[in-house]
Amino acid sequence: MRSVTDLPYKIREEAHVRIPMSDGVRLSAHIWRPAVGDGEPVPAILEYIPYRKRDLSSVRDSLNHPYLAGHGYGCVRVDLRGTGDSEGVLTDEYLDREQRDAEEVLAWLARRPWCDGGTGMMGISWGAFAALQAAARRPPSLKAIAIASFTDDRYADDMHYMGGALLSDSLAEAGTMFAYATCPPDPEVVGDRWRDMWHERLEHTRPWILEWLRHQRRDGYWRHASVCEDYAAVQCPVLASSGWADGYSNAVTRLLAHLDVPRKGLIGPWSHKFPHLGEPGPAIGYLQELVRWWDHWLKGADNGAMDGPMLRTWMQESVPPSTSYAERPGRWVAEPSWPSPHVRESVHPLTRHRIGPPEPDEGTGRGVLTVRSPLSVGQFAGKWASYNAPPDLPYDQREEDGGSLVFETDVLTEPLEILGSPRADLEVSVDEPVAMVAARLSDVAPDGRATRVTYGLLNLTRRGGGGDPDPLEPGRRYRVSVLLNSVAQTFPAGHRIRLSLSTSYWPLAWPPPRPVLLGVHEGTSALALPVRRPQALDDAPRGPGPFGAAEGTTPLSTTQVTPPEQLWEVRRELVTYGSALEIVKDTGTVRFDDIDLEVGRRAVERYGAVADDFGSATGESTWTMRFHRDDWDTKIVTRTELTCDEQEFHVSATLDAFEGRRRVFSRTWNESVARDCL
């Protein structure tokens, strides 16, 4: 990424500003704004997240906010209450208090003498959730938002549940926030109060996974802050982006389809990254796009920001299977609206291990194909939300397909492009009251290698949409639809398209209580593909296409004190028949040179099972966070373990805090939550 030092405005920076909330809590903000006179107010842009502006998010912040400030905006990075150097306690995500805080921050910004009264919000992941949720509350100063990697549906399309199945990323995210919510503030910022603030966080924090497990249905807990419940609540312009390698690949097109405001969509090949930091590449000049967006909606510039297509997306070309890609070959394609006039649904019947042509062959079979998948199916699934560190994309699907029911097309005689969400419409029967189906769509090369293109999950007891579960009657036939994640993909001539169905997908998704025999009825089951016709205005392959090259301001200076470590290891032990996946994400120790602070972060995830004992599934997330400067030396260690039997989930968790070698806080939780047809 290119570093930019010559900006239209010089920048004035305030590293720690306290913003008072109505209940007396003060939030900590870092503000960058143009160094202009008092008579030249500018719009304010807020990013509002829990990831510690002073250290853990400071390098990324230093790329983004000075760049936008240098183009004439007051950029404000606020730590949520209970995180970083803000007061209070953070006990869960997207609570009403968090959203009221956002409204109060926006109102406070609009009243600043340097602000012209207009505000915007931006962010990725939590920051994007916060911006979209704030927009639905319609604070008067909020004129537009720009969001990346988000969802509008907290139950059906977030890292907790997918198709009513429990995701292991729910445990991973709970472990992450268990750690982040219990880190201490910096004494250099908050002074002698740091220890009291820290212990308030330690005393009031519980493992977040407990609350998420108590809401296994689509209830009021998930409907709160899910914008899909009322799209009309959003009344400001929206610039929405995501990546095909991200778990949040579906919400951009849903917003384009359902919002009734000026809106633009952008989907690249990226994992859970901002587009200008996109991996796999190509990364693009996203900050330049933001400047155009903000200039139009916050300054009234007639700059063509809304010209052109509603959606630009990266049409991915075929690649061999790999857990990581530096770049994905492909090209930018444009859609004037969504749903797109260039996409039509093509329905292909499923016969004996075959994906038929749109018009069924004479004599299409009407038999039943069965599968009872081993727990090993899913070990090469990768992460629900890829961060590309360590490499976490799905690997070659051939071994996974050995435990699956497989259907394939004939060899393609010409390229086929899809854009949107494929769907498996199945007529099924099972032998257990609780069952799931994992559906995977793969690109099969002539040499047999299979690259997963997209996938979907469905807990069959939630076949009606995730409300009250409906246990299955063994032997009865059901019509169900499994919606796969949205994707843009070209299948080349000479390849085959493969649909694979399995009854488990561990450890990406928690397995059902017992192994299940699934029957899929031929002829009455089908695969629906969103086929796109290539257009003359599509861009040539590769390159940034309609976007400039990625750029940002010079990143904050850091020093790598101890080396990082990454691991993604699958193990199988053939004496006890145990299998395990271990993931290590260790940044090493990094010194933030400007504040002379050393920070260490180490996260370890472990998932295991024994043979095909579905009750033996276990997941564990352990975090260690250390902050050190001179004689200030603090550390927190969190551990969350999730196990199960046929009736319950069992959570065992520990939280330990240290000053130097002395443990100053310790707490343990052992709680169980009933399985609700899950």
C-alpha cells in the first residue's frame, strides 16, 4: 500500500479526549482534524469500536483517520464503554446502552465548535454494526455511513448461528471479547484510577458464550439491533462493502435490495479486512472512495459519487485449493441494480450422483441416496470468517467429499458464471429428531482437485426460519431449502461443478446430538444456481479496475520485540481415534514506539472429538494479553471451554489477572445450558 504524506490539509491531533455520557461515564476519544481556523468548521466522522485506540487498533487507525482528516474531516475514534481507556464495563455486544452512547457521541461531536453540525460513521465489523445500528436510530446529525464486513441479521447471518446451527466462531468470538473486555486502561491516560477501572471490568465480566447459548432461537435478543427487522428505519445514504472470503458476504446485496435510500455496494475477493488492506488481493483505493463519498454526502460536492452501477464486485476465476491466496484472479463486474437484471436462476435436478441440465433427462431417477457423515467431515473447512492470519481458507475438498453425498455436473463445455446465493432444494428424510445438512459447492478441476466455492448450513429443526424449532419425525419426508453464501465465481470449460451434502461439518459447526442417516430423494431435489451473463462493460481481468491503487497515511511506528507465531494443525490419532484442530494466532510482543508500550497477544483455539462420538465434541479458546511499560506490567489470561452431551452444553471458563507475577484476580465459571433442538 502506498503511503501518502502530502495531503490538502495539515492535521491537528488530540490523542485522548473525554466525552461525557448522560449516566456520568466518560468515553475516551482520539481526534484528528484539519488545522484550520475557528471559522472553518468541518464534518465529523466517527469510528466506534472496542478494540483499544491507544494500542491494539492504533496502527490501522493511523492509516485511515489522518488520511481522511487531511482531506477536510474531523475523524474521531472512540473506545466503547468498558474498553481501552473508556470508563464503565462492556458485558455484551450491541446493547441498547452502547447504541445510546453512540447517539450521545454524535450529538457531542455535532456541538463542537470545529464541527459544522454534520456527522458520518464508518467502520469494519463491530464498527460497521455500530454505524448501521446507529443509522436505524436516526440521530439528527448523521448524514451518511460507510460500512465494511457486517450483517443486518444477527441471528441468521452472524458468527453465532448459521441456518440455525451453532458456529464454532461463536466460541472463538466469545473468547476474544472475554479477553478484550477485561484488559486494563493505560495509567498514562487515566492516571491512578487505572486499577479501580480494571477491577470494575474484572468483577462484572462473564463469559459471553453463556448468553449466546441461552438464545438458540430467533428471539427478541437477536431481533434487537438486527436492521433486517425494519429496513425502513435506515434513512441515510449507505456505502456497503465486504469480501467473498469473509463470513459477512451476504449483507451487502440484502441492503441493496431492501433499503430505500441512496446506496452503493462493493464486494471484493477479500477476507475480514478493509478493502484497501484486502487479502486476498487485489486491494483497492478504498480511502479515495471514502473521500468521494464523504465529500458528496457531508459537504454537498457534485462529484459523481453516486454515478455508475449500484454494485461492483470481483468475479473470481478458478484457482487450485489453498488455505491462503496472495491474490485471486478475476475481474470487476458491474450491476446497475440488485436484484440484477443480468442474473437468472437456473434449476438443475439432482439424480444419482449427478447435477442434471436445467431440463431433466428422460427417465430421471426417483430413488433415495443416503449418507451418515463421520465427524471428520469439516476438518478442512477453514474459518467461518477468514482473517487470512493464519491461513484459514478451506483446503482441497476431496477428503471431505469422502464422507458426503456428492452430485456433479458433466464436464462444462463453456464457462459458467454465478453471482448471488446458490440454493439446494431438497426432499429429505432422517432417522433422528435433530439433524443438520451442510451443503458445499465446489469447482472440480480436470485433475480432480476440488476448491470450495461456497457453502450453507441448515439445522433441519429450523427449516421454517429459526423461530420455534420443530423436531423431525424419523422416516417422514420433508421439503427444505439450504441457502448457500452469496458468491461471484466463474467455472471454466473443462471443469465440473460439485454439490456435496453432509450431516456434520465439524468443527466449523457444532454437530447434532447423535449421528444422523440422511436420505435425499432423487428427481424431487434440485440445485438452483444464480447464473450471470457476462456484460460488455465488465472490466478486463486483474488490476484495481475502476478503483485507484490502495493508499493511506504513514503507519504508526512499532518494533517487533519477539517473533509472532501462526499455526493451523489438523491431527488424527489412530489408537484412541481422537482428532483435533489447533489454531494459534500469536502477534508476538510489539512495542508501540510513540508511547513506549509493549503489548503481547496470543490466542489458541482447540477443537477435538473422538471417532464418531458426537457427544465428545469439545472446543476451547484461550487468550493471553500482556501490557508492559517500565514498572507497569499487567496480564490477563482467559480460557473458555465448551463441551456437550445429548441434552446440554457445558461451559467451563476461567479469568485470571496479574500484576507482574502476582495474581490479583481469579474467577471460575461452570454452567450448563439445555440444548434446544441443536
